[in-house]
Amino acid sequence: MEYRSISNTDLELSVITFGAWAAGGWMWGKTDRKDAIDAIRASYDLGVTSIDTAPIYGQGESEEIVSEAIQGIPRDKVQILTKFGMRWDLAKGTLALKSKNNRGEDIDIYKYAGKESVIKECEDSLRRLKTDYIDLYQIHWHDMTTPFDETYEAVARLIEEGKVRYAGVCNYTAEWFDEADKTLTLISNQVPYSMVNRKIEEEIVPYCIKKNKSIIAYSPMERGLLTGKLTAHSKFAEGDHRAAHPSFSPENITKVNNFLEKLKPLAESKNASLSQLVLRWTVEQPGITIALAGARNARQSIQNANAANLKLSKEEIDFINAELKEI
């Protein structure tokens, strides 16, 4: 496994970090708790020491699964990344979406990061995770209703109390990052990035390189689209958000699969899967520090972890980039 420092701090994360959204089941057609725990443990055995979760993932269930999975591992041998700022139990801030929990019940989810809410969410996460500190605490989405200084003064207090080591953000524009960074030094921005979603290269990547901020790429496999395992006839489980997502239309799946077919000879020459090739390409891109890779079972997480061992030459990366232009 390869490890990288986040924004020149002493926080080192595995270049492939376990993304625990799907493990929590919410929006992924529920979860098998044992399979999710096995997935985290199997990846840890291969050097994936970092796990990214959030309270909203299963409304606490993902954090509880992470806690159970890391029991018995010395706390300083694993890095826990979690988030705040999405409340399903408090109607304040801005309504983000209407959804259903893992029991099929309707829930309203709000973006809210008021001071007391931030502190409460941290305490709740610490309890679910059964730990006394969080390595990287990230706002999940920008809360338009709360001033930046109020939110980050609360996070600063958590750092002073030793409950949080470092602070980061998710889904922030460069402008929002600049404003928030005035109150508290932030070390990372977690944003969507994949071969077929490279929007951050326009603004976020240049900004983070200039300011020495790390980028944590989520959905590098585009929620399974880049695995090559989906077909135009693929069906998704009830409650799986991909069923209605335009990226998973039969036409788009076919188009992406045609591109992936061109990469297969390269993957095969390295005795690697397409998923491993995609993950390695992601962490080789300018400004990208680590990539989050989700898994529903041990087989998937082992495959993701082994992507760290893959090597790509400049010529091979150039070949992939040239093919991407043809999509």
C-alpha cells in the first residue's frame, strides 16, 4: 500500500481509502452488515488504513459498521474520516432532499452547520464510532444559512478539545474554501472525480495545488459505471439511487463500456482489472491525493486495495487520456 500526507500535515492516509457510503446501505438498496464489516477488515489487511464515512450514510449505520469493523485494531493504526452538516433529525438550514431510510420510511434531510449542531453531530459520531477522536472532520455540503465563521469556530473548538485532529470540507468551490479557511486552516476538499467526471480540473484542482490543499476524490469508479460490470440491461435493487440516475441509462452504459473495451488490453497486460486501472489512473492525476473506493463485500475491497500496487507509465496515462477524449 502507498500512503500520502494530507496537505503536508502528519496525517497520512492510504492512497486507496475505504469509502463507506454503500456500506451504510442508504441509497444503495440496503446493506448486509456482515459483508460490509468483512469488506473493511479485508481491505485493512492489505494496508487500507483509512476509512471515510458520514452520519447520513444509513443515518448512523455506516459509522456503527465502521466501529465494529475496526474493533481490536490499535486506534493509531487506522484513520477515521467522517462528516457533519446533514441532519435528518432536525428541520433547520436548507432542505437538501427528500429520501427514505433503510427501513423505507420517509425522511427529510437538511444541510445545516450551526455551531450547536456541529458540536452535537461530533459527539454523536464519536459515540457511534466508539472512539475519542476523529482524524479528519469534514463538512458534507455547504450550508448557505450559516456564516462560515460560526461553523468553523465550532470545529476549531472541537480541535482544541482533542476530539478532532484536522478539518476538511466536501463539495466546496474555491470561493467557499477561501472564505472558510480564514477562520480555520482546512487541509482538504473531498469532491467527485472520475474518468468521466473531470469538472474539478477547471477550478478546484488549480486552486488546491496553488494553496497546498489536498483533494480527496470520491466516486472515482463513477458509482460502479467504470467497473465494466454493468450492461444496458442491468437492473438495480429497490432503493438504489442509480436506477433513476442519467449516467446509468442504457445508452450511457453502452458508451462507457465501449471506452472500457479499449482499456482492457492494457489492464490484461498488467494482470489487473478495469477497476484497478481506473483507480490507479485517478490517483496519478495532478492534484489528487487519495481516492475513495467503496465495496459491498471482501472480494470487492481486496480488488480495490490491490489497485495501489499497479504502476502506470506516462505513456500509458497519455494513452488513457487520449481515449477519454473520444467518449
